[in-house]
Amino acid sequence: MSSTVDRRSGRIGRRSFLERGTLGMLATVAAVLTAGCGGSSSPSSARPSAASSSSGAYVSEEARKLVSAAASKGETTLTLSWSGNTLGGVEGYRKFEAVFNSMYGTNMKIDFTPGPSMTDMMAKVSQEVAAGRATSTDVLIGTDSHYVPILDRGVLEGYDYATLSPWIRPDMVAPNQIGVEIYGTTAGVLYNPGLVPESAVPHKLADTLDPRWKGKIASSPDAAYLDIVTLRPEWGPEKMKAFVTSLTDQVAGLLRVGEETRIVSGEFAMLVMGNTHSVTDLKGAQIKVVIPTDAGVTRFVYLGVPRTAAHPNLAKLFINMILSADGQRILYDVYSTDHYELPGSRSAEDLKAQGIDKSQMLAVNIQLVAQHPELKQVNQDLSRILREKGGK
Amino acid sequence: MQARALTGAVADSGPAAGILQWRPKIHPLWALIVPTVAIILGLLYSVFWLSFLQGLPGTAQAHFTIDNYISIYADAFALTALKNTLGFSLSAVAVALLFGTVTAWLTERTDLPGKAAIYTLMTLSLLLPGFFTAMGWLFLLHPRIGIVSQWLMRLTGLTEAPLSITTVAGMGWVQGLNLASLAFVLTAASFRSMDPTLEEAARANGARPFHVVRRIVLPLMTPGIVAAAMYIFTIALASFDVPAIIGLSNRIYTFSTYVYSKKVSADGLPQYGGIAAMSSMMVLVAILISYLYGRVIKRADRYQVVTGKGYRPDRTRLGRRAILAWLFVGAYVAMAKVFPLLLLIWAAGLRFFQPPSAQAFSQLSWQNFRGMPLDLVLKGATNTAQLMIAVPTLAILASFGFSWMIVRSRSRLRVLLDFFAFLPHAVPGLIFGVGAMFVALFLLKGLPLYGSVTLIAIVYVVQHLSFGTRLLNTSLLQIHRDLEEAAVISGASGLRTARKILAPLVRPAILNGWVWLALISYRELTVATLLFTPRNITLPTVVWNVWSSGNYGVAAAISLVLLSCLMPLILIYYIVGRRTAASSAARGPARI
């Protein structure tokens, strides 16, 4: 949609304002009509009028305030740093930049630098905030395992993200309002179909203990997903530790996130466990994924703004943008995943196409993990077993 | 003897005292030494302080405790990692010395042609990322997918691969190939300066070439070889790329990957206290190695061969043995340079890294080159270029100050200075990086150090001080004092003696050291990754971050483009190498 936007000042022109006002009125009408149709109850804080979430051009009053605040503080560049492929890496940030500027009528630039893993970046940001320094990234990405330890440490700024847009539901906002869910990652066993015939594909975790896989399986140094699988009713910490102790005899090596191509090369026959969307990302390669029926979990990934971020207003607007319809579309295009609970989600379609019932999947978010403090010790124990070969 | 007596006489006379007995109130070289020692001590102290800390500095959770030491020393896994590290490092030393020292002897002491080409090829390996070499060897000798492993199993009918790269020795082999270039440069200078008199005497008495090498050359080269061995050992101790690619994915942990796995606590926060406690073991090793090296240096007079008396390095004629020599050098070049380069080219053409096959060939494309983040590469290149100029210049300056004081002066602090010069190298760079980060973040808040290229440069200079001092120590050791004594007796001032006598003789070592330190600065990864911020990202960090996110093809493409851009530097090195070879040849005819 064209607009009379002054791209130097970022101010929205009159014509664009009229268009947005019209959409806002339509959104209000739609909200009134759909108010009785279920969905999460609103918190006490006022929620913005809701247009259809497919309208990427909608900008709430709160978001416009952030745009003005960014302009007045001279925030013109958003500094982002995360592991190279996350959110599509270089390709992703260019597309997000275009959607951002189109949505808000700005001329913002994203300064993206591929950085270390989520864990290492969380550690870096934590110490930068503790030292009162501007952080290396204006937006911090992480899962529950990264956010739960810092819930009460004042690392991330608390902000009522639900006021930004109708597509940000209050239950998507992390405790203490330190972040928002932006997409889900589903766990699965990644395998090389050239080495694992269809008849031998593991449909339960215990199938990976088949002696034929001895010395051919990889796992991860941090026991990815295996800790949260213990929250499923079939498992529990002790049962999972026993499984991993047996699994470690099968394991030939440990792969970090991003090394899934070593399954493609045949160095390992399968990875227990990895991200299912990695397979979509590696389209055309010799790699497939199966979600074990007794280990179906989806873990949400969050974005939050560090307390000492140099460009906090742009950072919040970025988070809002990525959850818009256009933002989620770009996210799926560049990263093969999106938030499966948002309307129009293609991840939801993927799960349906694979015959996976979402209701059978355990959705793991910060709220759930915060209720299980024992998970920290479980993860440490599982990691130690995998790393140290069960202590033998 | 007369020269020594004269020196003694001169030394006793106050105003006529030469450079050796120059006792100004404060020797100018201390201006180089004192700040360097202060930085070394400051960083080490900050690490020692951190070793007693748990929790994040600057937060309410931070508290002092000895638990870091207890948990490290009581951890059987840590001891296993240290045992692996020892095996890995010793293997790397053996391989590096084998290829590096023999190649250095062939280049400097024989009439083997193509010396400049050998110098250039040895330099080339520093431009290739170490992790690509490691990946390449996985595809050669991995027990399941290794091409050579598969072939050997078919040939012998074995069900398991007879050779495997996924062992401590295998990792040491790869690391040794990477470090042979350093062994080459560290020993080549000594070979170049060695007086042929003793060799000639041995040959004149009927000694065969093998006996000459064993009874004359090797003993004379002992200080240089021992120094090179110690240096390479400590590099291997702290190296990360080969253990991360081969070891980590096969659950073989060394010190660096152990630290990597322990860097972040279960709280998701950095736990530098544990790492700092582990480093205390490394400091003890450093002290031991420094002591052993000091013992070798103490007996250095026995190895002095460059005197004021008709010094002309000689060359051994190889004759038909040159074919064997070329086979040896060729095999090393193929394994350590050609193969990784071919692998780099292969990876750059593929979207998904896979062994060569007909299907893989059909997937080759330019996609990775088109997808390179050029603005990021330019940013990294700018930062790296700054480091490549500043670090060798400052390191050589500081090293000269240390080396002169250690080798040429009679200061009572010589042993201590040598200890300080060598210590930073024996302490893993990761630890100095942690100390530097802590100091910049929390203590020197008023200075714009944190996240800057300057901070990385400071750590590099300290880290590479030992390389510079080893190079210059060896060079200065080979120069007998009688040259300077002669100048003093003739009335030259200390500064003139240094400028006219000493500087020309050590200039090759300085130039050589500068180029090598520039290349080492280009290649360094561990500290750059630790101190990484978007502002100070270096080229190796760009490549590593892209590589570790699974984009092997794009990482390979970036590496190839950089290699091409650095060709002018390689060309310069080739030209310098030819001139060095020419001047070596001019110093004396070859003799059998």
C-alpha cells in the first residue's frame, strides 16, 4: 500500500492516516461482532481494537506512539544478532526490514550480525545488562530454557505487548511481560532415509534403542527436548534418565543446532532429537523427520527487549511486526515455521498434513516450565549422561 | 677469549661501557616492557579473582567461594578432558615437528630448489580456516563415511575401519598438520644462521650425511626445536576448532571443548569462575614449561654459532635424494594445503555438504557466492585488517624489548622477564579473553574498550608476545656478543651498535615475525569469538558464525573470496621469500 510517508522523518502522511483510520473503524466493528465467539479472556489492561489479523497494515495507537518515540530519540537502526540461520538469517532480516518499513511507514535499517547460540547470546546480554552497557542485540531470542532463569533478574524489560496488536494474545506474553511467543518448534527424530528404511523408522523413542542403530545415532550436548518430554504423562524424570542412559550406548556423537547436515552426509543415521522445521529448511536434502508418538512436544520461542537495549522502541515494533500476518508469512518463508496458533498458520497445516493432532502435542511455554523447577536439574543430569557416556 | 677479556675491561670502565653494560638510569626498553607486564599481570589477576567467584559479577547473586576449585578438581570428567588434551597436544607436536622441522632443514640447509615456493605454501595454511581441514579429514578417515576408510575396509575385508580420525591421535594428526607451518617458521631461522664449520669438519673426517645430521645438526638445533615444541604444545592445548569439529561430535573432550560445554551454567548465565579455576592448572603447566625453557636458554652459549669470524651458512647437496625430498614436501603440501583447499571449493559449490558423488556433482552451483552477506564480510574485513597491522607491530616492538633484556642484558630480572614473556602463551587465550572482557565491562567502564577492536588487539598482543620473543630469542642467541664488543671497542655508542650491528642481523627475523603475526592475527578465532559484538566482528568470526549455523557452503564461499583477496599478501611473501632464499644462497656454495 503506498502512502505519503516522509521517509526521512518517519512521519505518516495524511493520506496514509486516513486509510489507517478507516481500517481501524472496520477493525472495531469486526471486534464487536466477534467478541462473543470465544478466545482468551482479556486481561485488565485495554487491548487494541482488532482488525482481521490478515491485515498487515494495521498499526495500533500504542504502536504509533512507539514509532514517534523512536523518531524523537533518533532510533534509525535496529541492531540484531542471533545464530546465523535463526529467523532466516541474512535473507530473513532483509525481508523483515521491508515489511517493518512498509507497516510503520519508516525508513529503519536493520544491522544484523550472525552471532553465537541462543544460550551464549543470553549469557552475553545478561552480563552486559549487569554492567549497565548497551546490549549487543536490541532483541533477544530464546526458549523457555533461556527465559525462565532470568525471569526475575531484570535482564529484559517488562512491557505490555498485548496492547500493541490484536494478534498478540495475553497468553502469548511471558510472565513479568518480558517477552512474547513468536513461533513454535516441534521436536522430532531427524533421519537419513538412505540409511534408515521406512520399516525401521522409529515411531516411539524406545525404537531408537534397537541394536541396529548402535554407534550410528547422534544426540545433542544439551539433551535438546528430552528434558521437556519428561513433562508428558508417559514419562517422568527417572524414566527419561533410564532411557537416556541406554541411549548413550547407541550414541556415536553429539551435534549442535545447525549441524543437521551431518545427517544428510550420512555421518549419522539419525538425530535424537531435533527441530522438525530444520527438515523443511533442508528441502531437497536426504533428510526426513518423524515425531515419536510418545514424545510429541512443541516448544515456543520468544522475543524480548533487553533492559539496556540501545533502540528499545524499534525493538518492540519489530516484535509486533513479526507477529503480524505479513511477518508470520515471511517467517515461514525464510525459516519454515510460524506460530501455529495464529490464524493462517502454515505450520498448523504442516502438522495436519503429517497426520499429527495438535491436541496430542504438549505445548511447552515459560509458564509451564516455571511451574517445574526440577527441570533444570533434569536437563543437567541428561546432558551429563550424554556427554560423559553415562559415567562409564 | 681475548674479545671476552676486552669486554670485561670495557665493562669495568664507566663512560666507555658498551651496550652490554649500558646502565642508564632507566633503560629505554623498559618503556616497552613495563606496560606489557602490567597488562599481563592485570589480566591474570582478574582471572584469579574470577576463579573464586560464583554468579554473575555485578549482580546480587555474585559471591566468593572455593567451590569452583573443588568442583573442577573433583570432577572425573575434567580429568579425562585433561588427559585427552595431553595426548592431543603431544600428537600435534610430533606431527608438526616432523613436517615443519624437516621441511625447514630441506629449505635452509640443502640445495633443494623452489625455496620461495615452499615458504609461500607454508604460509598458505594460515589462510585456510582450521575447521575446514577438520571437516575434510572427517570425509577422508571417518570410520563410517570416510572415503579412505571405506576403501581400506573393502581392500582388507575388515568390518571396522582400520584407521579413524575420530580419536585423540587422529585429532592430533590434523592439528599437527595445521601447526607444521609454525614449526617451520620457528626453526627455519635457526637453520639459516647455523655455522657450517662443524658440519664441514665432520664431513672432512668421513662422517656420512645421516651422522652429520644426527651428531651435529640436531644438537645444534636443540634450543630452536625445543622452543618450537613448547610453543606448539601450548597452542594445541588451547585450540578449539579441531576438537570442536572432530572431538565434540564424537564425545572426545579436550580442555577447550570442556570449557565450551561448561561456559554457561544451568541458570543460563556465564560461569566464568569454573573456567578460571580450570585455568589455574594451565598456569601451573605454564610455569613448568617456562622453567624448562629457561634451563635450555641458560646453556645457550654452547649453541652460539654466528660470530664475528667469517660466518657463511653452507648448503648440503642432495643430488638424487632431491626426489625424496620433494616427495616428502609434496605429501605434506597435499595433505595440509591442497586437500583442504579442494574441500573448500567443493563445499562452496554445494547447498548441503556431502561426500563427492554423481548426485552431488549435479547439484553444484554458484548459489552460495550469490548469498554471501557482503556488508558483513566488509565489516569483518575492516576489523581484521586493523588487527593485522596493529597487532604484529606492537607485538614485535614489545617482543624486541623483552628479548633484548632476556638474551643480551645482564639484568637480574632476565629469568622473570622470560617467564612473563612465555606465560601468556601457556595460558589459553580464552582465559585472557575472559579477563579482558571482565575488566572492560566492569572495571574500565569509562573507557570505550568493551566491544571494540582495541580490546581484541590488546589480548592478541599479549597472547603473541611469546611467539615474537621465541623468534627473536633464537635470532639473538645465534649472534655472538663479540660483534657488539668489536663495535664498542671501536667507539660506537650503544644505540649506534644496535642500529648498525644488531638490527641488520635480526631484521630477517623481525620481518618474518611481522608477516607471520599478521597472518596469525588474521586466523585467530577463540578470543575474537569470546569478545564478539556486532561492532568488532572479525573475518574468522564471520566465517565461524556462518559455519556453525549450518551454512557450510556460504562459509566456504566467504573463505574462498577472502583467500583470493589475500593473494597479494601471499605474492609479497613469495617475493620476500625469494629474496631471502637468494641472499641465503649468496652466503656460500653448497658442499657435500
